[in-house]
Amino acid sequence: MFNLIPPLHVTTSLNCISSISPPPPPQTVIMTPMVHLLLLPLLFSIAGGESLDDKKGPFQNQVLDVPEGTPVPYAIFQFQVTHEGVNDFRLNEEGSDAIRISKDGWLYLEKPLEWSQNENLVIEVEALADDTVVEGPISVIINVLDINNNAPTFNQSDYTAVVRENNPEGVPFTRVFALDQDDPTTPNAHLRYSLISQVPNKHNTLLFQINPNTGEISTTKEGEMSLKARETIRYGRGEDQSIDALKTRFNEYCPNPEIPTEENPFFTCVERAEVRRRNMDPMEGPDYSLSVRVQDLGGESANALSGATRVHIIIQQNLWVNPGPITVKENLKENYPLVIAKVQSNDPNAIYRLVQKERWLKFPFQITVNGEIQLTEELDREEKDMYILVVLAEDDYQNQVDPPMEIQVVVEDVNDNKPVCEESVFEVQEDEAVGSLIGQVLAHDNDEPDTMNSLLSYTIVSQTPSSPVVFSIDAASGQIRTLRLLRRKDHQKYNLNVRASDPVFSTECKVVVKVIDVNNEMPLFEKNDYGSYSLEEDTPIGHTVLTIKATDADDPGSGSSLIEFYISAGNDDGVFALETDGDGVGQLFIAKPLDFESSPTYKLQIDARNPEPLMKGLEYGKESTTFVSVSVTDVDEAPEFSLDILAVTVSENTTKGAVLLTVEAKDPEGKEISFKLDGDTKGWLEIDAATGQIKTKDKLDRETLEAFEVTVTAFEKENPEKSTERVVSVRLLDVNDNFPKLTERQAFICVKFPKPVIIKAHDADNFPFSQPFTFALAHGKKSPNWDLITIDDTTAKLILKKTPTEDKTFTLPINIKDSAGMGVTQPFEVRVCNCTELGYCYIAPSDQSSKLGMGNTVGILVGTLGFCLLVFIIVIKRTNKNGKKGLTEEEERNAMM
């Protein structure tokens, strides 16, 4: 241990405080091994910049924390032993070469630790007295604490993306992804994405936005409205899109040009634009370039480390524009089918298909090959006021080339319905004040509400008896009021005819007004206190607690004798409710769940009232009020989750051990609960039984399972039967962890009829890390023998340009990249050969070898052995059969041979 640090030559200047004596000259001190050892704690304290007193303790098992990247030497801990003879310490051989221990028990670092290499170290320490173990060994666990010393990096320096015009706000069209090598369970690896700049940005308006947590890029509201592609030529289904067809179009538009088409600057400009559209490269001429930053520490610290990338975006023209909502008048007299709208796919060869979203027997719509939506018959708004059409644009194999489009067809109302009403019966007490409200005539018009077609007005056409006129009606609302005092001795009933009219039609409504006796009797309860009732807190909703009764001495059948019950006090949270039959019988029942913990007792006040007002000077008294007490008894209830819906979305490359979600639950009685997780068929997740943290315990893979559900159960530890379950939905976000692969790696071309070879690739990733693919010959130069032309997002065709002089097999290096630019070079074998009439490669007889192959040799050998075995069995049987005749030894030997 004396040679841990080489002897140091230290030059010191001792400054005397006294101003009289001159300072001594500088002295050079040679550090001996013993001085070196004595100064080791001082060096530790200087290197660590902290006090060493807190780093001492007894010689026993220890768990110690050490930050990574600390300056060395770094003091970790000093062991203090009780044995007086201890003069040295020893580490086991498995300890890290970065950790050492001095003779006086100081455990220290000789080399800095790295969290990424080891999260923790386990070593053993022995205390020695003259090389003899007198204490120990003890176990020391050293946890390496991560520091933020890794900046996040994007998996690509440049991204490319394509977005169509009118892309809906907030719908992602591409995504960036970054990684941080720091501890994923700490803020050091908590990443946050942000948009630094957008080029161009003429009006200082951002047209794009980024999800700070996932890195998904989408359009803003302004981007949805204002993103425009460069103008291009529109083509119809099956229309020729070649340059020659473009010349023909141009000549039809400008007949007999004075300048040849190839020299016409207008044509050459259009031609260049069309060629550029077909060969768009976001890296060469993007419409927009975004600068994106990613920061660790959640982007919330001034010390956060960051990385940056660029996203180059091309805006594609979007012809797939929703023409809705479409308005069609009902009962429209036209020649059918009638064109009401037209759609156009971004694919000129799309096949259109029209389906209905709702299950409706009648579907009077169809679509033509050129996208015209037609109505086949008249519509009736009262039958159905709106249809939702779903237009599909597909290729020849019914693959969608554009997303499904929902179009609303609104049926416009016309006034074709007259008002309807039923006979109304109202009651009014005699001597009620002039202007009192009698009732309201209710008429209905089936035409569209809140339009002039359904706006009604009311007038009283006749009154029986006709004199004197005692009622008036509000023309707009239909409310009927009295014009004078009514008395039963004059008339007990009036009949009115009320006309309800819309702008075109009208109908007459019958109204009966009964004059009833004055309400001079109050409802009386049979009991003014119904006593106490006890209910368990798990009593179901709808349970009847008790039946109450009251009577009224007014005229039977009138509003003055009708009894209604109300809970006027003690029911602030609405746990209880009342039902009444009007004849004085009411049912008190449970309307909401009982909860002992929040409300163990209730004292309810119930009032009985008449719908008709009491006679002047009369007021309801205590006879019209009763009380009932309800006590709730405690029941051991199952734990309750804080949320009913639990869902989480994470990247598929989430680090093992990362926390996806913390579920929260509590027991109403405050008992200790635990959690368990079921339904994880892939074994990807685990849950902390105490805290409810759901963590990853294995690698997630979106290509294996994109979305899945698990069940989390919260249960009482003492009584596990008391449990509650919640379903947790997990969706995995794709990362670019797969490259496009060839589905076939071999093909042949017939020399006489050289047809292009179709090359197809597949990528297990999802958008935006999959198709469209780019295909290229990997050598980067134009080949004199081969052409590779992209057909669609996933296929290309390989064309033989020059025929070889003999049959030959070519191995072509083909580079296939996904939309994010990830890909590898893959070999593709093409045999160029003479073919038979059936179209297969012909092999001349001379090319076949006369030697037997391994398969033929094995077959002959097996056949020979089988024949020998058969002969042997026959001989044995014959020998057994002749044994009874007593064969000689020589005969037996001959038979065996």
C-alpha cells in the first residue's frame, strides 16, 4: 500500500504573519511512502471537496452510493474495526480494479466509475492482522449514481416526410426519435422535443407542431388551412401520363403553334414542373425544413443537454377533398339519378365505391367511375334528416389509395306538415286573480325545428259558453290567462277551440278549463315521525326504505286534493328520493350509493304539498311535515381506483425497468391494499405490489403486438377476496427498428422474351418508418445492363437492357430504404437464360453430370441392405420349419449361407 501514489516533490511557501521576520526560502520536501500514506485522507478530502467525517462507520455490511465520473482519488468509506491487532485490509479478487482499500481501512476509487458499464458493484472486504483474517468478510454494495453526462441524439441527422394539403390539425404525418444513454429511470433521460424554426416562415406563423413527449409532427390549424402544393396537371382514371401525352394536351390547347412544342418556353416550363413532381426528393428541394431540438431533464433545466435534427417536408397536392356537407331539398322534383357532388382521388386510376355508415334499409345514392355522387330518388326529411356517405378510393385489388371520406348529406326542410295537438284539460280555482296562468296549449309541427316552417302562432277561435269572454291566449307561447274572476256557481267548465298555425297550415286544438273549489284544506300525514331505519352501506340503489301516507279533505280528483311529497331537509347529497301516486301514498327509496365513511346518519324532513295554491290566509303547518331517521352501517368494501379508464402510450424501445404508469387505489376503510397484474401474455410488464407502478420487465415489440390490455387488481391484504379490477390499455408507438427486406431474392429472365422482374419489399415497421420505399442499385452509378424503376410504394421493376452472350447468373446489390431513410444493401440473383416453351430455364443434357449424386448413392445402398434383410428373414423361417426334422450341423450351415 505504500506505493499507491508515487512520492511527490512538494514545494511549499510558508508565509509568516509577522512583518518583521522575512519569509524563509522555499523548501523542497521529498514525500516518503509513510508521509504519502499519512496524507492520503487529506488528498481524498481535497479531491472530493467534502468532509470525510460522514464517511466513517463500523466494519459491517454496507450499501454505498458513488456518483459516476468523480475525480480520483475519491474517498468512499472508512471501516472502523474493534479488533486491536488489525493492521491491513483486503478486497476479494472479484472487486473492480477501480476500487482500492488502504491499510487504515479507507475504501477509495482509483479510477472513475461509469454508470453505463456497471450500475452497481459487489465486493467483499476482510480485516487482517499480520496477513491473518480476524474480521469479515463483509459485503459492500456500491451503487453507481448516474449523472447527466450523455446528450440525447437523434437516430437520423435528417428526416424526410411528405404531407398532403389539408392534413387535419394534430394528426401526425411523421415522427422524430432520439435516445439518451443516461439512466432511463431518472430525469437525465427524460426527453422533450421542441420546434426551433420553420423555413420558410414568411408571416411568422408556424404551420407545423411537434408533440413534446412523442416527437410526432403534425400540422397546426393554420397549416391545415394554408399548406399548398405546387401546381400540377390533373389526370383522370386510365389517362396517359407520359410526356408524349402532355405534348398532345398542349397541342390541343394551343393548335397550330408557330414555335415547335420542344422549343416553346411555356411547354418546357410545364414539362420540367411535371418531371420534378414525379421525381420529388425532399432532400433536394423541400417545401419546408424544420429544425427540431431534443433536451434531457424534461427540457426544464438550464443545464439540460440537447441534440438537433432537420425534417425536410414536401407538400403534396390533395385532390381528395370532402365536398360536404351537401344540402338537398326534400321532395325535390328532378330527373333522377341527380348529380349532387363529385370527388377526385389523388390516384388517377382509383376505383370509387360508396357505402353507408348507418344501417338504413333505404340508401338512395350511387357513385360513377369518375367520382360523381348521384341521388337516385326524392328524399323525405321527416323520414331521415341526414345521411352519412362513406366514399372509398381503391386500386384494382381493393387496397385503399386514400383514407375513407365521410360526407354528410343534409335534407333541407320544406313546409309539408300541418301542426298537430291533443285535447288539453286545465284546472283553475274560483276567485283566482285576474291574469292568472291557466295553462299552455302544446301543439307540435313535424317540420324542422327552429325554422319558419315549424314556427306556430295561437288564437282562440271560440269559447263555450261564449259570453262573457273570460280567457286570453299569448299568440307566440300558447299560454292561456284569465280576464276576470271565475266562480263555480256561474260555470264549472269552459270549452275552447284554439287554432295553431304555421305559415302554410293550421289546425284547431280542443281545450277544457275546469273551475274548482278553493284549496282550503291542507294535506295531513298519518305520522309526524316515522322513526329510525338502519341500512347497510351496500344496499342497492332503488331499494324502498319505507312507505309514507297523507290525506287531503278537498274535493277529490282536483288539484286541491292532489298530494305531492318533497324532501325539504337532510338530503343535501341527493342520496334519497320520493315517488308518489298523487293519492297520498309515497315511497322513499335510495337514489345514490350509501357511504358510511362520508355520511353515517341522515335525518330527513318530508313535506306534503298541493299543486294548487292554498286559500289566502292559509299556510302549511307541522301537520303537513314528517321526519324519518336513517343510519348507515359500515360494510367492508373493496378498494376503489382513482380512475375508471387507464390507458398508456409508450415507444416500443422503452428501456427495461421503466415506469409506464402508476395506478392509484385506496380502501374506503383505510386498510392496507396490494396490487397484482394479469393478462400479460407476452410477459412484458410487472407491477409493484405496494406502489402500483407498472414497469417493463422485458423488451417491448410493436411488430409482435401493437396494442394489448392487462388487468390490474387492487385487493385488501388481510382479505384478498375484497378486490376491484381495472383494465389497462397499452399502445406501443413504432420506432424505426426494421429495414425493408426483399420478399423474394431470386428470379430469371428469358432471353427471347425478356420481361421485367418485379421486386417487392416488406417492412415490419409502421408509418412513418415503412413505405414508401426507395429502390436503387447500390453501386450508385447508372448501369449499362440494368434499369431499376419504382412502381409504387413497395415494388419496383428490374429491366434487362443488354442481353448477355451466354446463360449467366447475376448477383445485383439492391439498396432499399424506408421513408425515414433506413435501409441496407441486399443481394438479388437474376438468371438470364434460354427458356422452354413453358417459360422455364432450359438445361442442356450435356450440362448434366454422369456421376451419381449423394442422394442416388444413398438410395442404392438402402435398397441393397433391404434386399439382404429380406433374404435373411426368409432363411430363418425356413430353418425353424425344418428344425423338427433334425438337420445336421452342415445342413444348418448351408441353410444359413
